[in-house]
Amino acid sequence: MGKRTSGAGLILGRAVITLLFVACVLFIWHNSMESAAASSARSGRVTEMVNQVLTGLGGGNVTEHFVRKLAHFSEYGVEGVLTVLLFMIYYLKPGGRVCAMLLTGMFTAVVDESIQFFSAGRSPGIGDICIDMAGFICGMLFMWLAGKAMKTWLQNRNGKRRSAS
């Protein structure tokens, strides 16, 4: 089966993945533009909601600090997934471009923390860049594992079809 390198489906796929990637990065950077007071208020509301759910499930509470760090990790996990998809849809075999993907995540994280120089009451943190990159790498690894699982599933499915014939 030949690889599709053009066509309406590919163009649409590229447009959708590119828009999702750009939206994700802008969302991350927008969060860094908030003042410390606004960011803390939002984190406080999310922490309160999470703790209500955990209490309802019979669990303990989490701190606002934990929620903030988990938000960093999660945002960048999504960016890692979208970055892999972006490289897949433009290059079809992105395996040799892992360094470029990692640099994409690092660039976003460094700009993200740099924006905080200009946000009232906030300051950048190297630790946050490390958390961001850990989330980004986990997103990339998720896509790698999903790809391996899909490949195995397709091989097994195709093997069963051949043996049934």
C-alpha cells in the first residue's frame, strides 16, 4: 500500500492538527500572561473542585501547588501528543526527528516561563520547565506506545484474515 502524500484528506488533517497545536501553545502562553492573583484564584477554584470529587470518592485532599504542577505537566503532555501528530502528518515517518520535537517542547516551555517575567507578581522557574518537559516527553511516549499497539493490532488483525482465507 503506497503512502498518501497529497490530497484533500491530508490537507485537512494538516490544517486540523496545526490549528490544534497552535491553540494548545497559545493556551499555555495565555495562562502565563495572567497575573499571580488571577492565576492563583483559578488554581484555587480547580483545587476546590478536585477536592470535592476526591472527598466524594472517599479520598484525601490535594494542595493548590500539586494542582498547579499537574496543570503544567498535563498541558505539555497534550502538546507532546500534538507535536508527534504534527510531525507525523507533515513527515509521515517522524522517528528521525525526535530532537526537533523535543526542541519544540523546550522552546514552548522557555517562552512560557519567560512570559512570566512580564506578568504581575509572577516569576519564571527552572523547575517548571523540567515539569513541562516531563509532561511533553510523556505525551510523546504515549504516542509512541499507541503507535506500537496500533501496529501490533493491525498485524494481528491482518494475520487472522489471511489465515481464515
